[in-house]
Amino acid sequence: MGNRLQTQDRLIEAARRIIINEGMEATSLEHICKAAGFTRGAFYSNFSSKDSLLAALAEEEYTGLIKRLRATVERWSAPGDEAAPARAGGDRDSEALLMENLLFEALDAIGVERDLYLLHSELILRSIRDPEWAERFSAINEEFVDELGLVLVTILSAAGRELVSSRRALTHSVIGVVLRASAIAGWRLSASERVGADERTRGSEEDASSAPRAGAKSSAAREILEVVLTILYASSRPRS
């Protein structure tokens, strides 16, 4: 059983890297098997089709996101835990600071980075083009949306606020902002890598490597905080 699970994990990871680096169109069985180091026979001993592999990949990806979000909320709820949020003091500044801190933790759990955007976008695009895949992908995606919605409501509650609009609309708005930020973070990282390569070509490797560069996740998270906070305030009111 252990070897079988390891084989499945390697096939899933190979498909994941191919999708991120080359796009969904590059996920032929031959390419996946070669990247994972297996034969087609080994593939069919573990998955009935490429679609079943992609479904397993999507489930693993979103299950991981859900587990990290749940772990974050559980840590907030743990009595006596230093990571648990203190209640806001009632003024706007303390509310904003508390929500900002909790949002940082939630965004860290999600992982606002290039890979998130690329993988999510490729899976969504496939669901648009393939109705059968869309049906398989829908349930997996919906669970993640529900879990993120609970996280956002928890953040509002900790700040002494309650939701006055649709939780689903709020969640999809935040997802849109996060994906946009992930895309920009990936674009900036690619651009900085290109600049670094050009500088090394000109013999400036030392200068390029010593230049300060914020992590993609950190810089993207900081840039979207203000937008997400605005959405949270617009969707809520002080709890009476």
C-alpha cells in the first residue's frame, strides 16, 4: 500500500509541476509518466484516466488549503494560545489592526504566490472548456469556498463585527483579490528573475544577489490587505 501511495503522489506532483510550468495542454500521459519516472502501465495501475489523476490533484490541492485554513482557525480558538486573537477594543483602529493581523495569518495559510494563481487558473479554465470536468471540479472548489467563508466570518467576529451581506459574495470577492495579487506577485517575480539574469550576464552577479527582494507571498499579502479590509468593512457592521 505504501508503494502504491508513493507512486500516486509522484504522479500527482509531476502533473502539478507540468501544469504550473507548462500549462494544462502539456499534461499528456507520456509527459506525466516521464516526469514521474513511471511507465504507462504503472500509471493505469493507479489511475483509470488522466481526468482521474487531475481530479486527485485538484482534491489534494484544495484539501491542503482547507486543512491549513481550519488549522489556523483552530489555533485562534485555542484557549491560552498566544496565537489566539484578542478581542478588538471597539475603535476603528483596533478593529483594523486585529483584522489585518488575522488576514495575514489566513493569507499565509492559503499561500499567495505564483503557483497558486497558475494552478487555480488552469483548473478553472479546464472546467470552462470541459463540462464533465467542471462537474467533478465544482464540489472540490465549493468546499474550499465554504471554508474560506467561515474564516472571514471568524475574523469579523473577533473584531466585534457581523456580516450583513451574502457570505458567498464576500468570499468570492476576496478570492478574486487574492488570485489577482498572486498573479501580480508571479509577474513581478518573473520580471525580477529576468533582471537578475541580465545583470549576471553583464558580470554583476554580486550586486544582483545582494539587492533586497521581498518574498512573493509577503509582498502580495501586504498589497491586498487594504482592499480586503475595505471589502470586509463594506460587508459588515458593528455587532449590537
